[in-house]
Amino acid sequence: MRTSIANIKEVVKEKYGQAASRLASGESGCCGFSSALESSCDPITSKLYNTEEIDALPETAFLASLGCGNPTALAQLNEGEVVLDLGSGGGIDVLLSARRVGPTGKVYGLDMTDEMLALARENQQKAGVDNVEFLKGEIENIPLPDNSVDVVISNCVINLSADKDRVLQEAFRVLKPGGRFAISDVVVRGDVPSQVRKDVELWIGCIAGALRDTEYTDKLRAAGFSDIDIEVTRIYHVDDARDFLTPKGVDVDALALQVDGKFMSAFVRANKPAACCGPACCS
């Protein structure tokens, strides 16, 4: 199946919209979440938040989390800062960040799916959080001005984009000089079988769109970022891949030796240089 940018975007929008709608209607499946996404029960999306974080938020904010990490636990967020969450989904990372930056700070959540935005705004209202604003838009075209946020976070969303260079350029653009890029994502070390890359449905599960760690570093540097660091937080092995990929029709036994230990969740950090106004002046 040809993975065009438009095709991937529509598949992502449809599947995540279905997930939000089914959760809003009260349907639940394994892991307590909607059966709209098989990936809700895979090892990538499970056990990311502690009990204290979950208990303080509406249940639907946690159940709608389809990430691969907990960027709010690893990112340095300070009182009064402005934070942007790319692909904010049901809003869990936005609401957690809002606590960290306090009433003098602000957190934007950006999502392209109407159903997820509606769910996130409902969760915001239930949580009684005022310093949050959810925006409709695409992470390749962020609807915020240049140099307007202190920190960009994201949770297993950038890998879903077919134009990652544009996403990173946009993140760099909206960050203030000295601003921080601090995201969770799935990365790859080594070669990945073409069968996995070609299946557009696997983009939904955070696998097919994952960059190699070296590619991530190169793309961040090309966008103008400095102080780049990739910290592995979880490594996935053959049994993880079997549970995750078999329902999608992939012969995992045939791919086992080629995928074992190559997919991992990571925390990706980088900075926008303090004296920099854009990629050109940082080259």
C-alpha cells in the first residue's frame, strides 16, 4: 500500500477519531480502553503513568492516552512557562503539564481530530484547569507564532507524520530562543524489514513511521537544534512484537530475528540555541 502523506494523515485521523468516539460513548475493551485501536493493549502504550498522576485526572484522559512514554515526567517544566503538546489526543499530557507550569503558565494542546479535541476539552472542564487551550491543526503547520513557546512536548505522535522534517522545523520555529524540545517517541536501531515499513496501518501503532535514532539526530540538527540527546526508556523484543504485530497480519516468526530489540521508546531532547532566530543563523 502506498504510504502517501495524505493517505497516512487520513488513516490516522479516522482511527483516532473512532477511538475517541467509542470512548466517549462508554465502550471499553482490553486495558480498559476502546477496541477501536488494537494498539491500546500493546506494550508500547501500557504502564506509562503512575497512580498519583492517573487519580488526579478524569478517567477518560488516561484511557485516551495512546503514547509510548510520559514526557511530562522527564521534561523540565518550570512555573510560568508556555508549553505546546503536539498531537495532544485526550489531553493527559496537557493537563499534567498545566499543573507543572502553574497558573502563571499556559499549555497548548494541538490535535487534528475533532473527536479527540472534543474529548480533551471535556476532560479539561472535568479537571477544572484554566491555563490550557486546545487548538485544531496539524503538527506540520502549527497555528502559533514564531518564538512563542518555551517547551515543545509530544507523546508518540511525530512518528505518525509522513513529513517529519516539516514537523521539526515547525517545532523549532515556535520555540523561543533557548527553548526546549522534549518528546517521547518510538525509534529504531538497525535495519527494519520493508514489510513493516510498507503497511500503512502500522503507522497507527507507532511502528512503521519510527525513525532510526541516527536519522532523528540528523533531522533535529538540520532543523537547527543543538544539544541533542536520545535516552532509551523501553526496548521491545520478539514477544512484544508478536503480540503487537500478529493481529495486523504480519508473520512475526518470519521477521523475529530482524525486529528483536530494534524498536524502542525513547525520550528525545534538544534545544533551540539561545542566540538563534532560525535554522539559517544556526548553520
